[in-house]
Amino acid sequence: MEPLGTCTALLLIGIISLLLLSAIWNSKMYRKGTMPPGPTPLPIVGNVLQLKGKHFYQAFSEISEKYGPMFTLYFGTEPVVVLHGYEAIKEALVDQGNDFSDRPNLPLEEKLRKGRGLAFSNGESWKQMRRFSLTALRNFGMGKKSIEERIQEEAQNLLEQLHGTKGQPFDPHYLITCTTFNVICSIIFGKRYGYDNKMFQNLIALVVETIAILTSLWAQEKHDEASQFTMENMVSCCIDLLAAGTERISSTLKYGLLILQKYPEIEEKVQEEIDRVVGRSRIPGMADRGQMPYTDAVIHEIQRSIAFASLTIPHATVKDTPFRGYVIPKGTTVFPVLISALHDNKEFPNPNEFDPGHFLNEDGTFRKSGYFMPFSTGKRICSGESLARMELFLFFTSIL
């Protein structure tokens, strides 16, 4: 019996030591008393176990019910401030956009690209790369007739591929990915590629794999040192544009087609509007969108309902930032939960239901909503938002 008593005593000592360690560690984390409240973290692992086995949005919603629209979680020993709900997200990313415009230090990204490119860079590098990217995209036709014509050309190629299936069942994944990838390729490289081109296929595979890794939550003035226009930075910037211009758009198209199969009565209304406004003798153009409120509402509702970027890329505070009665220390990771705005039940009644009426006024005209932020919002909003909106409208209407 004595060995058993010794084991019990050692176990009790271990538990007491662990609790003391937890209390000391937690007191250090909260010692300034400036961070928003949140569930008590465990030593070393933080709040990770409280999120295990749940969708992050579901876990964040449950925590938000207790702690409000702003709370602190710990991923290991790293504090993360979560913004839940439209008002908190807008106040941080728009009203105080400059204060929340940095990206956190993500170890994998730092190892791969050392802060280069567009999506994960900070400071002067990010400002120069974003300014350059927006200028370049505009110069290459984003928002103009020329890029619309490129998308329409690619839509025609897609339709030829679809007709080639002769009505037999097929997986549209690869075709749609090729289509959206070719649009951004035509901007960056100045040409489109055949869908059977081996280099083109390898490039798609690499970009898709890179996105999967980097979006995991666990995760040429050559001699002018002050310049951000190094070859490495430009390559990283192109990779960011290829990734942003491919996966999100192609996934939205694929999910959208799946949703319309589930709701044939909605698909029929869209087709009726297309026949009335566009007809069957030409391919749709952006000038048609203003006369197609129902179709526009359906495309918006697809993006709202699937909430593809439910968390968006994390932000970080540029400096010690006063916000809603707290002070968030410089460099703190901030998670804006975009899906909490997209699924807000006051702005969108029955948010879990697919309903194009969420974007329609009573008279049938299109209804805009500030809560619609599938491309994020504020200083770090997706550079290719207008290109993405154009692609989604032209590809959906062309296919239907």
C-alpha cells in the first residue's frame, strides 16, 4: 500500500504544481490588464484544446456569446484578439484601419518568403507593393473594357469545354480552376494557356498547394537596399496575385453551381432574366449587370452563404492601440471573423438559409449591404476585388 500512497502524493504535488504554474503564467499574460477578456488559457497550449473538434466559426460564436464581440484567445503562448460581428470589424479595419493594417509574424510564411510580396508584407514594403499592384492591374485593364473582353474570351473557351462533355456527368473542378487561373495569367504574363499545357498544369498545382498550406490556421534596382522592387519581392507579389486571382474565384464558382443544382427554381429565375436582358445571340457583358438585379443578388448570396474567407488573413496592430476601452499591444495578432458579418441575423434574416432576397429591395431592385465583405474590408481589402466581381458575374451568366 505504501507505493500506492507515494504515487498518490506525487500525483497531488504534480497537480498542485501545475495549477500554481497556470496561475503564475496566466497572471503574467494578463498582468497589464489591457487586453480584452476571454476564456482562461492552459499553460503552454493556451486555448487550443477549447477549439478542438469544432469549426472555428462555431467556437468563436459560442465564446462571443459570453465575452462579447471582442475577446482574447491564446494559441500556445501567443495572444490573439478575435473580432466578432460587423460593428467591431468595421471599427477596427475601417475606422482605425491604419492601426490594424499590419500582418502578424507567421513562421512558415517568414521562412518561405521573409516578409516579401503583397499578402503578408508590412510597413513600407507593403505600401509600395500594394501601390504597384493596383497601378499595374489598372494599367493591364482591371475595371476596363479590355479585361472584360479577356474574361469573355476565357468564358467562351470554358463553354467549348463544357459542350465537349456532351451532357455526360463530369467534375468541373479542373476546368473552372484553369479558367480563372488563365485570367490572372493573361494579366501577369500577357498570354493565356491551353488547359492541357503541362507547365500551366504544374503551376496551378503548385499555387493551389501553396494556398492550402498557407491558409491553414496552424500554420530592378537590384543594388538599392531601400527599394522594395527586388526580383524576390516581385516574384512573391506575382505569386500572391496568382493565388488571390484563382482559388477563391474558382471555389465560389464551383460552390455556386452546386447550390443552383439544389435550388432549380432559383436557377430558372436567373436564366429567365438572362434571356430577357441578354438573349441567346451574344455573351453577357458588365453593362448588363445593372439590368439584372436578381442575378446579381444570387451571386452575392452565393458568396455570403459559403463565406469562403470566413476568417481572412490575420491582421496585427501597428502600435499599442486603444480600442473599445482596451489597449492592444503592438504586434498582437487580430482575427476578424468575416463570417460573423456575412451571417448576421439582423442584417440577413435566416442567415443559414440560401435566399437571394437578402440582396433585393421590396420593389425587386438590388440592395447593397455594408455587411457584405467576402473580400475583407479596410486597408487590407483584396487588391483584385473588382476583378473578382467581374469574373464571377461574367462566368456565372455565361455558363447559365
